[in-house]
Amino acid sequence: MKANNPHWLTVLHRDVVACTRCPRLVVYREQVAREKRRAYRDCEYWGKPVPGFGDAKARVLIMGLAPGAHGSNRTGRPFTGDASGKFMYPVLHETGFANQPNATDRDDGLELNDLYITAAVRCAPPDNKPTQQELAECSQFLDREIAGLERVKVVVALGKIGFDAYLNYLKRRELLRSRQAYLFKHGASYRLPDGKVLLASYHPSNQNTQTGKLTREMFVEIFKEAARLADE
């Protein structure tokens, strides 16, 4: 993986990886890394918080939910080594945001162009459900990350938790008084008080992609729209 992060991002990533603020998540991520899934029993799991990944000069930001227990928690990179990534990265490659369609591990050569990926929570939560307190604890990292990603114009929220995480960021900055006008719906697009556009998408989870709730065509359209909005 190409490493050319600016100093502030390198420091942030180091702080994320070292975090132990949420006891429940620490116990779970380390338990999963010890016990492993049978298919990955020969793999050395990452088992730590997962930092963001991508282009520090990106105009498009993906806001995800949290690392997958046997995906990012195993590989140490967002959407890498799991079904969600297998669905997403080919779409990012097709729409010009990724140099290749595959994401298997941190050293697979994947690079993102004009795109950065982060998440509301940096540790794999049980049942993919972080608590409100865990979301609040992790928000310190999100605030630093967004502040440093100065060129971002479009935020693509994958799922309602990611959608709410960005709105909560605006509330912490006192840029948003009420969230009532911002309803999560796939394809919804909102011009926000900070000047950015929030673009909503269903999360590329197995539950959504295998049932047809989120199709490849729908996902491609989201990132084509994100690219168009970034060029405005």
C-alpha cells in the first residue's frame, strides 16, 4: 500500500490504532482476532481499531459504519477482505476512484484517487451495532479527520448510522440545530450548512446486496453522482 500521508493524518492514524477507550469493543475485537473464522484460521488478524484510508486531498468522503469482524478487523483496512468490499471496490474502480477492483489485504497495491474512506466507529462492534456512547467516544477521531480533509465537497453516507454520524458532526460544530429536514433514503442528496453535499446510500452489506435492496447499478449511480457533484 502506498504511504504518502501528510503528518497530521499519520499522527491521527497512530492515535486511532492505539485507542482503548471502549472496553466492550476492545474485548470483542481481540476475542474475534484470537478465535478467528475457520476460513481465516491461518491469518494473523489485525484485531485493533481500523484507521481511515485513501487520498488526503480527496473531494469525496465515504462515511461507513464500522469495521467488519472478519473483514477490516482481520486486514486492518476499511472494506478489505469481506463481502462489502468485494461489492464496493469494483464500483469504485469503475467510477474512477480506485486503481484496481480488488481489495484483499493492506499490501495489495490498492490506491484511492480523490476519495477517502472513514467510519463512524473504528472497532468492530458485536452484531454491527455500536452503542451511542461508543459513537460519541469515536467522534473525537472523526472530528480531527474531517477537519484535516480540507478539500472534501461530497460525503457519501453508507447506511443510516454513517448518515447520522455526519449530521452529528455538524451539530458538534454548532452548524446544525435540527436534523428533521434530513431524512435517510437511498439516493437522497442534501446541501449542508458547511457547504458540502451529503449523499445517502444503502450500505453494501450482504443483507442489502444479496436481497437486491442495493444493486450494483444503484451503487454505480451513487458514485457517478458523487463525482459529478465534486466537479461542481
